[in-house]
Amino acid sequence: MIKMVESTTTKQKRPTKDDYYMEIASVVAKRTTCLRQTVGAVIVKNNHIISTGYNGAPKGLKHCTDIGCIRIQKKIPSGTMHETCRAVHAEQNAIIQAASHGVSTDGATLYCTHSPCILCTKMIINAGIKSVFYKQGYADNDISSEFFKDAGVEVIYLDGKKK
């Protein structure tokens, strides 16, 4: 549910910045080519969107929507054997997009439709991202939460609860 704030001059209700960026992440997720998860990510720095990403096959490779999903075919449970996935995760794609354009993610905030897996958690930490907002959990959250805590990365569930 989106939190709304009331403007003092027009009495217009508008989403908070966090809800605004999360809504954009949800729209970005609609571009996914993954058959199992619809994930979008937005990286924000100094109140500006510096990159976005969604989960899908690497550049030039066929998408799962076209050829099927290896993980579904092999019945691999969510949160395990990440290396067997054809897709690059949304968070990874957002970090890669920023890097390919020479934009630093140091001190940025990541908004993601799902909490990051352990692989993305490590990339987020090394990218210098300081805050992560998410609205849906993921299978290996316990390990990721521990890593984020140890690295001093603030993690916030969209309803505002710190994890």
C-alpha cells in the first residue's frame, strides 16, 4: 500500500519519495523476461534516478520467455543454485547499467521489488550502496540480512520497518 502525504498548499495527496521510487521499480519489473520472478530495481542518488534494472538474459542471449526456463525444467527451488539461472538479476543489471555509464553508486539507495538474494547482496555491498528498500521477501533473506547488517547497509521493508 502506498503511503500518501498531503501538500500544505494544494491539499493534493502525493506519494512519499520512497513510495515513488518503489512504484517506478514496479514499472521497471514489467520488462522482465524471467518466467519465475518479476523483479525491478531503481538506484537513486541525491534524489535522482541513476539507473534501473530488471531480471532477464544477458545482452544478445535468448530470453527465457522465448526458450523456456532452465530452473523450471530442472525443478530447482527458489533461493538455491543461483548460478543455474539464465537471467541477470534486476539489482545486478541496475549496478551494471550505472557502471557502464560511469556513474558511481557509492552512497546510493536501491529500491527493489524483492529483497536481494545473497549474490546481489554482495554486489550491493561492494557497489557502496548504503540503503535498500524492498516490498517482497526472498528465499535466502536470512543470510542476506546478516551480510547487510555486518556491512552497515540499512535495509527497510516498504512498510517502513527496519530489518
